[in-house]
Amino acid sequence: MTEALIGLLAIIPALMAMDHLGRVQDMERAAIAGTRYAVWEEISGRSSSDDLRIAIEDRIHGSDHAPIVDTARLYRQGISQNPLWHDREGALRAIAADDTVRRKGGGRGGRDLPRAGLGVRNIAYGESIPSAIAAIGLSGGMLGLPRERLPSHHVRISAQPRLEDGPPKPLLTLEARGAIAPGDWQASDDRAYQRRAERIVASEPVDVLTQPAQTMGAFAVFKEGRYARSTDFVPESDRFPIRR
């Protein structure tokens, strides 16, 4: 019985720590969700800094039970408060240290996002592909995708450290940043898809190198004639949505 009581007393600090860590985890989740909300608003064209900031504060960082209202009403009535971000000592969040920032893109990904690798950059727009590669049927620009300058969004939430006594400790900073590329490309038909694929696949050299196999495959003994006739990959039309 004594051992059980001692064990229960030892568990009490762990239970208190679980409560605090759970609240901090919810704040971290809100930082990520706020960034996702901001980048989707960027795609939709509704990236006004003031309106976006107050919308994130109410819809993402506020109470889950609060109704969704327009930003004009939020300016008049104020934003909701998340009850999970308060404990017995008061507000867990240090609002003065928080921020929601939009940064203009300085190249694909900007300074806040990882840069695409050399292989991706070469396939996307032929960064270091020589124009002489056209001699084997490829495009020097490869897929010819634009060099996007993506604006990024950065959301920071700060939490008060509660688990340690003594002098004031630095704030816990929870950050998330991201961006979404607005550019896209969709083939209108099979031929358009094939033309785009041929810009990065050397069909002509492959066709020459496979001529012996195509010839031998025509004989019945190999039973591969119908599979060795062509090296072009043409996907079925029903695998692509129709452009409207």
C-alpha cells in the first residue's frame, strides 16, 4: 500500500506535464494550420495582410466553437479566444511575440523554403541543359515550366514555459512556413501529352537502339511481335480529365 501511494505521488508531476505539453502541441498544430490557411488564401488572391492576420487569429488560433464570420465583423467585435491555451496560471500564449508574415518570393521557394535540387531544375526548365541536346530530339528547356517566384507565409506562436521553476525562461517558439505553386499544366489530348513527354525522353535514339528487338519480335518464335513494334508510350485518353 505504501509503495502504491509513493508511486501515485510520483505520477502527479507527469500528469501535470502531460497537460502542459498537450496545450503546447495544440499551439504547434495551430501554427501549421495557420500557414496552410495563409498559402491557400494566397492562391485564391485574398492575401491582404491585415484581413489575413485577423482571420487566422479567429478561425485557426481562436475557439473551435466560434462561428465563422467575415473579417469586418471581427474588426468590430474582436476575435475569439482558445480556452485550451489557458491554464491555471493564466494565458499560455505570449501574443506580443507572435507574428504572421508574408514574404515576397526571391526565386522558387524564396529564402524561407528549400530550393529544388539540380535534377528537378533541369527537368523543369533545363537550367544547365545545353541547346545542342536538340540533336537527339530533346528540348534544351526540357518541360519549359516557368521559374516561379513564390511568396511564402510564416506563422509564429510563442508559449510560456511552465515546467521549470526559477528565473524567467525563454519563450517556446513554434513556427511554420510554406508556399504553394500556383502554376499548373494539363494536356488537352493524348497528342499534347506525348509532345510534352518527348521533350524530356529521347525517343529517336531509343527507337534506333531497339530496332533489332522490333525486327526479331516480329517472328512467331519470340511471340512478342505485338509488344515490340513501338517504343512510344501513349496513355489512354480516359485517364485524363477533360479540359473545360
